[in-house]
Amino acid sequence: MKTDWKRDITLFFTSQTLSMLGSSLVQYAMMWHITLQTKSGGMMAVYIVCGFVPAFVLSPFAGVWADRWDRRKIIMLADGAIALVTLALGLVFLAGFKVVWLLFLASAFRAVGSAFQMPAVGAILPQIVPEDRLMRVSGINGTIQSLIMLVSPILSGALLSITSIEKIFLIDVVTAVLAIGVLFILRIPPHEKASKKQEQGYFADMGLGLKYIKEHRYLLRFFGYIGLFLFLVTPAAFLTPLQVTRSFGAEVWRLTAVEIFFSSGMMLGGLLLASWGGFHNRMKTMVASNLIMAACTILLALMPNFWLYLAIMGIFGIAMPLYNSPSAVMLQEHVESAYLGRVFSVLTMLSTSLMPLGMLIFGPLADLARIEWILLATGAAMLVRGLMVLGERKLMEVGVPLQ
């Protein structure tokens, strides 16, 4: 590990912050443009599907590339490809061809780039950061992402009110160029497998990745736990705006307040993790977060006062990084570097697909039953599952760092 790792991680986070900010501005701009132009829930559903299906399908292939190639270069190429798609979309819009299906197409192509970028980003961090600092660095990363989540919709909305969507597309291109430039300055030696001649074929490497996951059975248990949690947390993540509208009022300020309290909570949670580092056993941190979010989900169903509702959303936000960051760090600590990209691709598949797929069930269900009942049921299930994990000795043992 190089002694100047703090400089390297600062450069890396600077690059990723620029990239994420530009991408978030475009995603919100596209979503709101579709909403304003079509006023159709069906069109929004198509947009969401276009954004997650490519990532779900391509993540296993992208994980293999993240283990075979220089991960820094993969991130740069993915950023560049996404920027080119955005640039092409902007030029077509400037030419006057502003049809909604182009936004669907662009969303799908941008998702392809993200599918290759996400496993590489997750796998490259142990090449930069000492293992005993991974959790705190992950907490800082979570805080940055939460800040972008808080700022992006506000900034995107403000920009749309004073300028055209084409200029927002251009901002994304500029931030991507800057992000690639920063990564170009950052010199990270390729990981060991990427620096050697590849003796296995591409699909043979994919098969070895699947075999690695199968042989390390804790990974199957771990991914099963994460997958069920993501499915159960879907109503709290996606149905609460609808609940607020039905129960407290349809004023825009209420929906904005929910987003601000949740995103601010996530920022505080990231800062807490960066300063504290979590429990020594990563699984204990995840389970504690799981139980807090389960309790918050139940309380959101029972809370009659809007200001108390906002307070619960803030606590929910604080708990979120205490789940997400340890899950990534556990993989970075326990999985061999040569397989890290392929293992992270499975995490990418789960994180990009299960919540949208959950909405295919919970969305229609919210039109048949009270959202409060759905939150009570899923919150109780999350609570039971979290308590059950405490009794799974093998899975809990994996939470202890190797060093």
C-alpha cells in the first residue's frame, strides 16, 4: 500500500463526486421532463425499467471485466461512454427532435455504462485504502453520496426553471470530462490479475467467479440477507411520498421536506460511520441498522403527526449508511482481489433490481390496501429477519475483519 493513500483517495473521490453530480442532474432532469411532458405513471415506469434492466443483465459480465482489466481504466471508459450518450442526446434535442422515447433509449445506454462502472468502483477501493481504514473511508463516501442526493434534485429543478434541458446535458458532459481528467492524474497500479496475461477465457472466468461464490457459502447467505432486506425496505423507500400525500396533504413542501430530512439523515449517518467506524464485527453494525430501519418503518405506519413523521425519516436516513457501507467493506475485506469485481457485480445486480422489482408488487398493492398496513407488515418482517441473523453463527463470524 502506498504511503500517499490519502492523496489518492481524495483524487478518486473528487473524480467520483464530479461524475455522480453530473449523472444525478441528468437523471432528475430526464425524469421531470418525462413527468411534465406525459403526466403518465406508465411512462415513468418505462423510464425506471430502462434504467435498471441493463445494469441487472450486464453486471455479471461487467464483474468479469473488472477482474480482468485495469479497474481505473474501466471507470474512465464507462464515464466517457455515458458522457458520449448524453452529448448525443443533447445534440439531437438541440436539433429539435425532442421525443420521449429518446430519453428511454438514453437511460438504457447510460445504465450500460453504470453496469460496468459500479463493480469496478467497489473493487478498486482496497487497492487505494489500507484495510483498517476501509470502513471510515466508506463512511466518508456515503456522506458525499448523500450530499449529492440532497443537492441534485434541488439544483436540477432550479436549472430547469432557468435554462433548457440541453444545457443540463452539457453540464454532465463537462463533469464527466473533469472526472476522467482527475482519474488520469491518479496512478493506481493494476491489480495482480489484470497485470498478468489472462490464461482463462472470458466465460471460463465467469464460471470461476460463480464457483468461487458457491464454494464460499457465506456469500450466498450474505447475498440472500441483503436481497430480502432490499425487497422488504421497498415500501418505506418508494411508497412514503404517496403515504404523505394521502395522510397529511398533497402540498409539494411536504414531499420536499421528507427528501431533505431523509438525505440529511444519511449525511449524518455517513459522518457517524466515518468518525466511529462501526462495531468491530461488520455484521453487528448491519443488523443494528436493520433493526433501526425496521422500527422506523413500523413507526412511519403509526405516526399521526407530520413533524414526528419527518423526525422518523431522519433517523431512518441515519441508519441507512450503517447498512450499506459495512456490506461493501465486508466484501472488500474477505473476498480475494482477483474475484472482487465478479462478487461486486452480484451486489450491483441486487442493489439495482430488487427495489424496482419490489415496486411491481407493492405499487399495485398500495392501490388495494392502506400503505400503513404494508409498512407494518414489511417492517415486522425486517425486524424478525434482523433478529434471526443474530443467531446465524457462520454469517456473524464473517463480519469480523480478517486482520
